[in-house]
Amino acid sequence: MRDAKLISIAGFLVAHGVQSGCGPALRNQLARRDDYLMMIEELGGRVANVWKDLRPTTKSLLEKAWQSSGLGGPPQLPRATTYDPRSDQELGQLLAALDEHAQQIEVTSGREAARESRRLADSCATVLGQQTQSAEVFARLIERAHQGKNYVQVDALAALMPERLAPSELCELARANNVVVRALAQEALTQLPTSLLSVLLRDPIDAVVARQALERQANEFDSEEAQQVLRSRFIDGEESFD
């Protein structure tokens, strides 16, 4: 009973402090949170349900992104120090719900009416791109950006691929069905150090795309190291790399 009373008193003091003694910064933060909650509710049941299940850290990232995008600039967020697959899942589910809502609005009310929903979805996609280290997520974001003719976002994702993805994951994307994803992954592979590509030649699955990247390094960029790797690996073979 005593513990319950203490909790009640503490709750009252915290609430009283928030209502009467908090500074302008905290009041503004609380007001923004209320605005976001109202906005989420207006985006429909699916978006609201996904939002409800997000962790506070994920919500905070999105709120910062939406705030900065509303000021006319791209979201500027610190990259996570460790990769969080659960964040990928949460952001991916919210992005799907936001895209669905924006599409519904566009069909019923026109593209202009869907502008705000698209902005929120694009910001969510940007946050996901800045956090992920998943080949599957990169492929999905590239396809989405290309379909939306957001070529700036396509270029941004392409630039991140060599940094974020392991060589084997780049090889996976270089075999993708989507021609844009495939081309960007092949370009990213060509940018890898020759020594890494030479290791991939030993893999029966990745060897073909690794060899193609080495051929580009040797022929288009006159890389002597790549030429040497190809000669030593395939000497006396039927293929010609000159």
C-alpha cells in the first residue's frame, strides 16, 4: 500500500511539473508529440497500428526525420553504431503502410492531395536507407525510388551500397531480377578492391559476377592487378580476357 502511494505521489509530481514547471523546449516537444499522434491517426488504421508497435527509439528517429523534411531539407540523422535488424523490420512495415495510404489518397483525391502522405513515406524510406545493412532492403528501396522517379534517392542508395553491404551481398544483388538493382550492384562490385574480388572467385555462386567485375577493372580501368588476377586464375583456360 505504501509503495502504491509513493508511486501515486511521484506520478502527481511529475505530471504537475510537466504542466506548470517545464521550460519552453519541453512544452514544444510535448506539443510536437501530440501533433504527430494526431497526424498518425489521420493516416488510417493500418498506419496507426504499425506506429503503435514501434519502439520509442524508432519513433524518435522518424519524428526527427519528419520534422527536418517539413523544413524543406533531407533528414539528417546519425548513423546507428550497430546494425539493428529489428529497426529494418519496423521501418519496413511502416513504409509499406504509408505507401499504401498515399496510393489510396492519390487514387481517390489526386496526386496533390497525397503530397503530404508521400513526404512522410519518403522520409521513412530515407531513415531506413540510412540505417540498414540489408541487401534485401537496399533492393526494395532502390526499386521504390526508381518507380517514383526519385533519382536523387537512387544515387544516394547506390553510393551507400559498397560501404554498407558485404561483397557476397553485392553479388546477390548483382544477380537480382530488377535491372536497376542489378546494374547498381555490378557497378558497386567494380569499385571494390581487386583483392576482395579475387577471393570471391573461389565461391561457386559468386564467381561469375566477381569475374565480370574484375574484367571491367582490367579492361575499362586498366587495372594491372585485376589483369594479373585474371591471368593467374584462368591461364590456359578457354576464356580470353584481353
